[in-house]
Amino acid sequence: MWLGLDVGGTHTDAVIVNEGGVVSSVKVATDHHNLINSIKAAFTKLLEKNNHTNIARINLSTTLSTNAIVEGKTEKVGVIVSSGPGINPAFFSCGEQYHVIDGSIDHRGKEVKTLNAEELQRAVEACQKNGVKVFAAVSKFSTRNPSHEEHISDACTGADFITMGHRLSGNLGFPRRIATSYFNSAVWRLFNSFADAVEKNLADLHVKSPVHILKADGGTLPLSEARHLPVESILSGPAASVMGISALCNISADAVALDIGGTTTDISLYADGEPLVEPHGISLGALPTLVRSLATRSIGIGGDSAIRLSDGALRVGPERIGPSMAEGGSVPTLLDALNFAGNAHHGDTVMSKIGIEKLAQEAGITPQKLTSDAIALAVKKITDAVDSLLKEINDKPVYTIHEMLEGKVITPKALYVMGGPAHAFAPLMEKAFRLPVIVPEHYLVANAIGAALARTTFDLTLLADTERQKLIVPNIGINETCDRNYALEKAKKDARSYLMSHLKKMGIAIQEHDAQIVEESSFNMVGGFYTTGKNIRVRCQVKPAVEVHLHSGGGR
Amino acid sequence: MIQAKRKMGLIFFPAFDWAISPTHPEREERLLYTQDQLLEEGIFDIAGIVEYKPDIASEEDVKRTHFCIPDVASVTTESHMISAGGAIKAARLVMDGEAERAFALVRPPGHHSMKAVHGNRGFCNINIEAVMIEYIREHYGQKRVAIVDTDCHHGDGTQDIYWHDPNTLYISIHQDGRTLYPGSGFLDELGGPNALGKTINIPLPPMTSPEGFLYALDNAVLPILDMFKPDIIVNSAGQDNHYTDPITNMNFSAQGYAILNDRLNPHIAVLEGGYSIQGALPYVNLGIVLAMAGVDYSGVVEPDFNEGAIRQEKSVGQYIEKICSQAVENYRTYAKKPSKNKSSGERGVRQKNIYYDTDGIREKQMESVMVCNDCAGVLYIETVSSINPLSVGIEIPLGACNRCRDEGLRMLKDARQSGKFAHIKLINRRDREYLDY
Ligand SMILES: [Zn+2]
Ligand SMILES: [Zn+2]
């Protein structure tokens, strides 16, 4: 059995699932001021009904870090970067204590200029004087050579915690590395006290199962690892739903999934049945990070989207003024329109009718026209957003002639709809997309099911430069030498075994075939007119997947 | 997050699976470190810079521009069609208003490819800028286009293609042809009888430093552009003038390239040569991208940059001043009025011997153009090479007058009747016909 818990905007859902399906589920209101209370309530309610001795794993999807960052309730971080030539690093300033130190490393990982020790010392002192307890050490091209980050880290004496950029991801992207390191340190203390509380809470309930957190890429990370990588817990909400759909539906082809909630609709894509990963990392607000995520988009259309007239034009969303009138709100919403049109029968449909008729009168049109226009507008916003996501993915640049000519194009064959108004929207979507629409069973707790069944994911990049005889796997701290004859086949084997042994250390056993090579290249490096070595790059991952598929679903 | 001042499209296509040969400068590795640098700098996250996939040029796009002997498929591979397609994509972004500026950071290059093509010369098979410009003219009207070629090598292919076109100004700044391949591009190469002064060459002496390049830009290129008044400026952005380039002898810098691009302010830039793939390209390309997008590029400096080490001799500066004033004078003298040497209806004839260094092909050409006051004049090229028997290409130019069109069709009829030619190619831009016999 697996336990999944998803902290949502209004509700916290928790389920226990086994191979046969959902064993038990609970729903409690989310207390934004005290998430741990909501989690505690959900655990207690769920576990008092069930024997928990054979829960294999507990996965939490929590908004804790995201909310703290979005609301600015984070800790002061001393961000110390070395940049070298290129774009002015002042552009990437974050936090109050941002310091740029002279020193540089080039794209091959060669140290061009040593770190300025004096400047570094001054920066650390300035941070300490300002009461900074957590730091972020980031240098350009640290994924090629982490020595400057290590050097900065060593200088931060007395720190409670230091994030080194290269330990977050093997991907390039200096500005992303700065932002991600900053966030990681900024939420470190908060996340750790949360983790303490979760562990204490479970101990009180005599639960001994390992605890993981859900990541934005639809995979999990052991809580003990997440303690030093708390940034990995951001924006996991949409991933929970995507993995839920994966578990509930037997998706084998290209597909689109819509999770229609109160205020937003989350869109996600599947390629040959597998959730699509965004390779560069997710953006938090306007800031791109190195946190791997699924390719999802969110638009401001949901059951509670207010229907209003502004300058004579009809508007649906993105604002939510309150719940639908059917649920006691004061402004008619999309759900009231669906009620009026007969697509839904939710709550107090009489109130929906009153609200819609009043607005129609103000607009000087029939309520039938008002509702059909409002629904059509909402449907169009959703179809436009899906089209633009598909276009973006299918137009994604490629860098080889082979991919240019043979590249995969995603052509959805089915549409999966879940969330509160799923059934009301299903026929509308079927018409708009001209695709078969499936509303899975248990769609109301699909997010918690997704969290429950998500498996651990991991991703690493191995770089070998046989001319410099250097081999590096930055995010797991491998930095060693390789010989001049080191070759791609060996690199692939090594990448797999590094990944497997790293996971093993975290207590996770995987099959060798689960360690997938997703990118591989070997470039001849030439100096003058002779080959001087090879530049080898291998990316290996455990892709997002669910423990079991619950194929009871699929009904309308 | 950084906001670009100008919306810019970047078409990055490094063709990581294509090389002329494993150790050739034009190999898989060429743009690897450029990609690393652009990714690490976060270029693709700058708001306003959008990365696009290249188009794939069609056979017709090539046939509109070149006489390919024996045919397009024999002288190109997919890589060339994608590279040219990258340039076309850049043009479409700008012409459709989707971006204000666009940079086709693609390979392989094209500026040594001439009107008639038998194979690869100077690492080039088809002229990607010319294919792009003729695409623009086919789809967006007959624009006045200025090409400013800042590759270290003279762009003899682009010069050949636009030699007779009065609506295209070709300016090349390059290392003096007496000291570098392809050995052409002198001050007195000024264009054919219908387009005299519309080809301007600025051959710079070896060891010219940023100071010299920027002098030539400010004192020759920009004043000539002011006089020509182009609708579109295209930069053939070769990067082999860099002080670290292994196959040339110049001393230009990444910062210099960025300043040049900033002042030139081209609508479209297309990568040409540049073979210092670690020491120059990552920084030069970064500088060009930032300059085109209007983002501060002052921090773009090579790790080993040493201003003193690349400073030019005083005599170099004096020589450049002379060259530049002569180039401006040439444009003033010739570009304003039609040729007085020949009268309408006469033919201007050139004999050419062309060597394809990469493929080892020798070609002999007889080219003639109808002198015409009303259009670019019908063009006739007889060509024979070490791999292809005698063939002929006839071009009725865009906006051809009736006389030149009729003359072109008559020449086609004669050529077909003569039985002399293995391949006969017609480019009829007026009626959009591209025929092979
Ligand atoms: Zn060149
Ligand atoms: Zn004419």
C-alpha cells in the first residue's frame, strides 16, 4: 500500500492505494497558516481507519516552499557568486546580500582567473554582520568545475547551511543556478522544521514507513534528501494530478490532460503515454529555475471564474471573486453558467439561474445567449492554451539534422479531463477538440492518487573531457580523472552505475533498465588539424512513473 | 529577469551530426562551446529573445538563386538545406514582424558559393544569404538590400551572385586577398555594367585591430549605407577576423564584433566563417546576440583578451584610412549613374576560372550580361568543370524588362537547339519558372 497526500489550495486530499485501487481517502480543509495542522488532520483521519503497518511509502505534495517564496516569507540568504566575463551578473541579483566576486571558469571548466580571496572575505563578513545564517555559493560553469563554489562555501564560516549551485543540477544556466540556489537556502530552515514536524507526527502515530516529497517532475525524493534540496519541493501540485491521470488511465498514445479546478485549469501532455518533461526547469513566478518539472501550463479558467461585463464585453476569469452562486457566492461564475445551460447540476441551481438572469438583463441579452457565450469563451481559452503548448513543444528547437528530419511530433489522440467540473466540461471538450474525452474514475482525488503512486526520479549529467582527463557528475559530487581512451560506451555504463549507486545510498533500489540514457554525445576535439581528445556528455535519468496502474477507471 | 530592448529571433542550429570531414574546421564540434556559453549565460531566458527552429529550404528556394550543375540534390545535403532554411526563417521572422531582429546562428556557411555551383568551395555549397534574400524578394517584394560581409575572407560567392544587381549593395570587409583565400576582393572590383558601385570591397591589411575595423565601419560602411538607403541590412557575420582564429591573420575581438553589430544594426545576421571554436565563437556570438537584442554587452570579453597585444601598427591605421576614403569615393563615383562604358543592348562579358578548394574541382566560365537601363539585364553563363560537361544557365532577373525577358527565352531556345550543353538551367524570376533541360 502507498499513501499519498496532496496539499491543495482549498483542500488537502490523502489516499491509501493498493494494487487493487483506492483503499481509503479523506479530505480536509487546507489551513494556509499552518500546513502541518492540515497534514496532521489528514493523516490522523486516514490512519485511524486503516492498518498502516504495510504502507510501503508516504509521499507528500506540499505547497510549503512555494508559498513561502511567493509570499516572501523566507530567510535572508547570503548569495555569493563569481561570474567572470559575460552578461553583467548584477542582473541576477537576489536577496539583500548579493555579492559578486572576481574570478572565472570557462566553458571547458578551466580556471581562467582565481577567486579574489579578499573580496570573498569582505562579502562573507558583510553577510555575517547582517545576521545571515544561510548562504548560496554559485559560479559560472560550476557544473564543469565546482572549485570556485567549493572555495566560496569553505569561506562561509559559521553558516547553518550553504547551497552550492553545482549540486542542484548538471544543466547549464548561470542565472537559473543563482535563483535556484537562493531559493534552496531561503526555504531551508522552514522546510526542515516542517520535515521535523512531519516526522514527529508520524512517530506519534507509530508510522514507520519512509516519507518522500513529491517534485514538480512527477517523481519523489526521500525526505532526508529533501532536507538539503528543499527547492525540489516547489510547484509539485500539477505533477500530482498528471501522475494521477497516469495511474488511473491506461495512456499509451499522445494525449492531453486537463485538470479543471476552481480558479485554474492545468494542462499537461503525454507523449506515447508518458508524461512530458520540461528539460530546462520550471519558472517560479517570472524566475526560471533548474528544478526539473513536467511540461504543464496553468490558465485562469475554472468553475469559480467570475463572469462579468466590462465595457460591454463579456469576460470569464481569470479573477475569482468568490465561489459560484450555486455554492453561496455573490457573482455568477462559469459553474453557474454550466448549471443554467444544463451541463452541470451542482449545488443550488436556482441561485445559478437567478444570478445568470440578472447579469443577462444588465447586458441586454437573453440568459441563453449569455451562458452559451460565456461557456464558448471559456472553452476557447482552454483550446487556445492547449494549442499554444502543443505548438511550443512541437516547435522546440533541435540541434541535429537527424532530429530535424525525424523529430517526434506530438499529436494527441485522447483528452483526459478531471477536477470538480470535469463531467460538465467533458462533452464541451469533446466537441472543441474533436477527440475522445475520458473522465477517469476517482477523478476528484486523482492528485492524491498521483502523489501516492509516484516513484522516485533522478537525473544526472556526466561530462568527460579526455583531453583534460576530467570526469564530472556535478549534482552527485563526482569530480575525478579519466584516461585519454575513455569513450562513450564506458561513459554510458558509468552514468548508469553512478545513478544506481546514488539511489541505493538513498535507500532506493531500481532495475538497470530504469536508468535511461536520454542524451548522449561524443565530440572529437581538434587542435590544429589533429584530434586532441573527446568531449563526452551523457544524461541519465529515472523517468517519472507510477508504482501501479489502477485500470478500473476510464468510465464516463 | 533581463528584458531585451528589441524583440529578437535566434535560430540556433549547430548541426551536431554533420562535418565535411572529422578534423575539418567545419565539423560537429564547431558550435558546441558557443551553445554551452549561450546556455550558461541564460540567453534563452532573456525576455524578448526567442529561439526558433530553422525552416528547411526547398529545392525551389535554391533554384531561384543558383544554377546547380547537374542539379540541386547533387551539390547539397540536408545540412545545406537546413542552414539556408535557418536564414530563411530569420528573414521571415523580421519580414512578418514577429521579431525586430533575427540572427541565424547556423552552419554550414555559404558566402563562397557563386551563381553556378558544381560543389563545395571555401566550406560552402549554396549561398545561404543569397537564397534568403531571394526568398524575401519572392515573397515580400523587390526590396533594396545591403549585405555587409564581416567575415575575414572575401565573400567572392556573394559578390558573384550580386555582381549585376543594382538593387543589392554588397560591402565586404576582409583580410587583403594578397594574403588570404580566396585571393579576391580588391578596391577595383565594383560590380557589372548594370550595377557599378554596388559592389564595394574594403581589403584590410593583416593584423588590423578593433580600432581599424571600427574605423572602416564608421568611415566607409555606414556612410555608404546612408547613401544607398537600403530597406533591409543583412550582416554576413563571419567571425574569423578574431585574434585567435587559426586560419586567418587579423586581430578583431568579441567586444569589437559586438560594437560593430550594434552600430551597423542589421535586421538580419547570418553566421559565416569563424573557426576559433573555443577562444572566439562563444564570446563573439554572445556579443552579437546581446547587441542585436539591445542588451548590455560590455562584459563580453575573451578570457585571454589583452588589448596591448593586438594593437595595430600606426602604419596599418594610415593604410586603412586611405582604403576607406577610396571605397567611399568609388561608391560616390560609380553607384549614382548607369555605366557610360557600354550602351543598352550591348553585352558585358567576363571569363572566369574558378577553383573549388574543398572538392578539388576546376571550373571555367563565360558569363555575359545584357546592358540594360530598365532592369538588371538578362544573364547568360556557360560553364564547364572537371566533373561536369559544358552546361549553361540563363537568368531573367526579377523585374526584367520585356526585351530582356524575350532575349532570355530566345537564348534558351538557341541553347536547346544547339545540342552543345549537357545541362540547361533557366531562372525566370519574372514568371517564376525554374527549369532544367
Ligand atoms: Zn571566412
Ligand atoms: Zn532589361
